[in-house]
Amino acid sequence: MCELGYFFKLLYFLTEVLFIANFFLPKCRGECELLKPLTPDETKRQTELLNIIKPLNGFTFEVKDAIAPTEYTYNISICSHIEGSEPNVAAMQYTKTKNFSLGKNNMVDIMGGTDWILLSYYGGAKYETHCNYTERVTQIMIICDPEVLKGKFEILEERRLSNLSNCYYLFELGSNVSCTLKKEEILPQKLSSGSVFCILFFTIVSVYLICGFLYKRIVIGAKGLEQIPNYSFWRDFGNLQADGCDYFCRCGPRQESQAYRGIDDHLKADEERDDQLLNM
């Protein structure tokens, strides 16, 4: 009995996981199929664009016509199937009396440029009185919005004239998938470790000099060069640097002071001193 209870608990847990996944994840992630025939270069380019928009696959958007919000409602999916419709239908138009297929995800054309991608669905229901009785076409203009994956979705135009064959429904979607430069590339580049070190070094040196100068001038009452913080240390430090530079960099013979003088040197020095006294 205990094992049966554990089994039912596990089954309940799996059911909850599937429900949450079904609620939060896009439903029915599908794939778009390109119209044929295409040249190898066209196939390569369009396949690259389909891979770019893959993060949007499976998302479905609902939008109402701004001119007649109570008359037309659209469900548009990205490379996926609209639930409750015929197979492969990726765009639907709902009216009070009829519903129309606006295109299929197995009849797709796609093109792109700088910060835009145009996804087109063909194979929709035929017009009954307009557009020379051609099939309906849906075009989705995906424009760059670096802030979001799934941004604002709206209908821009329904091109429908009785004497034209190139009729279409045009929608617009903002998404970062179509951005030539991604958000992290648009933002200023991070500072290198060398730049951070230089900033910290010069900041610390500036604080040291300013605070030390004020302390010695105001508190101690120093004047002139004595106002420099640790002046004696830096003065000796400079002399040591000069001696080191002289030792390593000079090529000529160096004059060295004699550690002692001989007897002859003392006699010569005394004679010179006596000569100077006689001249006076």
C-alpha cells in the first residue's frame, strides 16, 4: 500500500510539472518550410534567417483591427500551427460570420536586411470578390527592439483591391532577434583590467597628494617644498634613482673620491696653501 501511495504522489508531481511547462512555455513549437524551388544561395540565406527567428517559434499573437476592433480579430503564429484550424495554418482571421486562413507555415518566404526581417506566409484562403480571387498572404515585419524578445505586435495594413493580385495582410513585431547589433554590443564596452588599474592608481595618488598637502600646510604649518607629503623620503628616493641610473646608463669612466691620501699628497697640499698665503 505504501508503494502504491508513492506511485500516486509521483504521478501527481509529474502532472503538475507538465501543467506548468504547458502554461509557461510556447505551445507547439514548429518549423517553417520554405517555398520551392530555390537556388542554393537563396536556400542558404533563407535558412540562416529562419535560424535567427527560431527563438520566436511557437509564439502566437492575437491582435484586433484598429479600424474595426469588433469585426476582425487575427491570430498569428511564428512558424507554428494555430489551434483549432486546419493543419499548417499559421495565420487566421476571425469575423462574426466566417473565419479565413491567411497563410501556412509550410509555404514560407523570408528576407532580411539591417535590423529587419520579413516573414511571409502563402497558401491562405482565396478571396471571394477581391484581388482577382488570389490566395491570401500574410507578411510579418520583424523590426529591431533590443529590449525584448517578444515586443509589440500590431496590424499595419490590409492591402485589398479588386483589380490587384498582390494583396496581403501586413503585421509588425518588435523583437531583438532582428537586431544586427545585439543589446550587449550596443552598450558601452566594459573597461579592461589595465584601465581599471590606471584609474585606481591615479585616484589613490591624487588623494594622497591632496590630503597630505592640506595636512602639512594647515595642521603642521609647513611652507614651500616641505608641504609635499613625505618630502624627505621622496627627495632621498629621487637621489637613489639618480645613482642607479648613473650606474647602469653611463658608459664613460666615473670619478671616484680617494679613500686616503699619501704623504706626498699632504706635502703638496701644504705647499699650495703656503704659496697662497705668500701671494697675499
